[in-house]
Amino acid sequence: MPTRRIHLSCTVNTRDLGGYRAKDGRTTAFGKIIRSDAPEAFTQEDLALLKDLGITTALDFRSKPETERMPSAFEQSADFAYFHCPFAFGNRNPASKAEVPLLYAEMLADFPAVKRILGIIAQQKGSVFIHCYVGKDRTGVVAALLLLIAGVSVSDILADYQVSYTYLRQRIRKLLQEHPELPDFTGRSDMAYMEKTLNHFFKTYGTIDNYLQKVGLQHETITTLKNKLF
């Protein structure tokens, strides 16, 4: 039986976007889109698992300085196609809780980056692995978009988002102990962040279809992308 959480030796927040009910009654397929924190190095067991999942492509949403400090394991492997797809906006750390949804809104408004990301995902015949650093913010925004495209309910999108902190909490707690100057909300994926983001999304763009038109995706690409999720 497919499972949502995927256990790799080098990540803690790797999850499948399969198993979510859509408005048309279909369920998103397992093994199509995997979301994650950044993998630094793969074991042979990791590689075997990724191949079993059918993953052929990885998209990395981190900034150039981040990838230079810690290259993605996918970039180092000849077994996968690797795309560096940074956002132009929203890469900074939020100064307050209230700023988190604002950063997400900036990412959503980065139409060139979103167009490239969704276009690459649509073009891939195999399964796609998407990641940033901890797999919560930039990856969370892209995952939310993909689930909106599939017609998944807001409640399920919020549930998918907020579980990140559960898997990241030990790493975050250690980070806060080592750096007490960091704000206490560091690393959290509170439901309210994504709920406010989606409220802003619908107020600004109306529907996911209107948004995709503003992004500039062709109808054929949108159809391909929707079909890829099932």
C-alpha cells in the first residue's frame, strides 16, 4: 500500500501529494509529486527507493547562495534531471508571524518563477521531487498550488501544510537552542499562515484558473499538469 511519508536517510520532511480527494471525485495519485526538505547525500537504499517511486526529476527552489552552501543530492547524481528554480521574492526570513503569509503572497506573485516551475513539472514523464531547504515555505507554496490545480479542498491543503513542523520540530528545537536570538516561531508551519495565504489568493485572483492565466500558462500545459496529478 502507498504511504504518504517517505523515509530517506538524508531528509525528515519527505511526503507524497497522493491520496487527497478532489472536487470531481478523483483522488490524487501516489508517486507523482513528492515534496521534501533538501537532500544532501543519497545512500544506495535512498536511490533504490527513489527509483522505485519512479522519480526522474527534481526541482530545487532554494536561492543560489543556499545551493552553493549545500548542493542538492539530485544535482550530484546522474540518475536524475535537476532543475534549479529559485523564487525571485520571498527568500528572506520573516521578521514576524504576520509576515509569513506576506512572503508566501510574494512567491505566488512571482509569475515568471511559478510559470517555469509548473511548466517543468508538466513536461516530465516521470515522477517529480520538489524541495527547498526545510520543505515548508517555498515547497509549501508550490504544493498548495498543485493541490489547488487538482481541485483538492482548502482543508486538505491546510492539513498538508501544517504537518511539516511535526516532522521538523526536533531539528527546529535544536536550532533554537543553538541560536536563542531567533524568534520562537522559527520553523513553524501553523495552519493560520497558509489559511491567510489562501484567503489572499482567492481575494486577489478569484480562482486557480484565473491565476494560471495571469501566470501565462498555456491551456495545454494546464491540462497536462492537472492530468499529471491523477
